[in-house]
Amino acid sequence: MNRYPVRPKRRSRWPGPLFALLAATVVVVLAYGACSRDQQPRIAIPEGIPPGPGAATPPIDINAPGRSADQLHEWSAGLADSIGVGSTALEAYGYAATVMAETKPECGIGWTTLAGIASVESRHGTHAGSTVGPTGAVTPEIRGIPLDGGPGVAEIPDTDGGAMDGDPVNDRAMGPLQFIPETWKRWGVDANGDGVADADNIDDAALTAARYLCERGGDLTAAEGWQSALMAYNLSGEYLTLVRDRASAYSVGVRP
């Protein structure tokens, strides 16, 4: 039985002014270092939205037993160092995008978008000294601050009794993609083949994020859809721009 059946499509509305501002900047900025005969021009980093899809993943069996993302090891090994992303994390992003390409092809989410989000949220699962293991497990667990309504912080009273995020008073964002418990309970999915949907596993978190973004944005190859998805993930224009900048760097094979 396949793990990933096709899911229904749903679009979200998008804030027009921000879209217009970003869409108007679809240009390529050529960044050059100090001039010398020995230096080469830096690779152009595209602006605008959506960011490019990046290096194409090879064909794989998304329902292969065990950690299906392992099939992308050669692909990730050839790219990880140049973009500054751990190989296991990169496999997770590539696998999630591949699953969506097969199960929800109208979405068109690129692994670069997932990498951009994970970079901002947790430095690809390495925030505060955490590491990503070969099965995608992130240890120690990454937890956000209590969502207690303090300055600049949303107030979300506990929804899980502390069972998922360790806080029985207020919810906290969890894992490398920083899901709150309520969202994870609805969207969480197992992607590494161990039978458990775990917010602290980068495979599971990446595929869950991809599913959520595709549902919220519809067509992520269009500026409107990509913006809609990102604003649903985090309602902040500054956040959207930061994710775009990092994803765009990954799309041309360089570090942000």
C-alpha cells in the first residue's frame, strides 16, 4: 500500500500589496567581488518569487521500503557542500518535493523552498548544537519559546498536555520546521518509513511542510501561490523575503 495518496487541492487568498512589490522585482542581480584578474564573478542570485527549483532530483521510488530518501544520497552528496546544507537534510527536502511532484503535481513545490524555510527555522536541524542523524532524527529536540502572548509572541494555550512539546502551559514550536502541536496533529506524516509521524524527524517535518504549503498555496510555481503558501506558514513579509533569499541562493547552487 502506498504511503502517499493524492490529496484534494485547496487555494488560499494572498495579500496583494506584498505580492505586487515582490513580483515587480523579478530581476537578476549580478554580484561581483573586488575587481582583479584572478577573481571570477559570483554566481547571479535571482530575486522575485517564486525561487527557482534548483538541481533536479533523479527518479526514485517514493514508496521504497525503509528510508526512501536514501535513494537521493548521490544527488545530495554532490550538492550539500556547495550550498551549506547537510546531506541528510537535503535528501529530506528532495524527497518531499519528489513525493509532491507525484501525488500533487499541480503544486510544483521545489526542494529549494523547503530548504529556505528550514534554514530560517532551525539551520537545517542544527540550531543550538542539534544534529541530524542518518534516519532524519534531530537531537537534541528543538523547541521554540513558550507561546505565551509576551511582546511579539502569539498566545497559544497548551493543546497537547505537554505530550508533544514538553510544555503543559503553552504550546511551543517543535522540530526543524517548527510546527506547533495543533498543526502537527492535523498535518503530520511519516516520511522515513518507521511508521511514526515525528515533528523531530527532518524527513517527516519536510514532507509535512510540503503538504501544508501545497494545500495553502495551490500552484507554487506561480508568484501568487508561492506567496500565499509562505504567508500561511508565517504571516510576515520579512520572513517571506528571508526564505526567498535563501531558497534563491540554493536554486543556483551557492550558500546564502
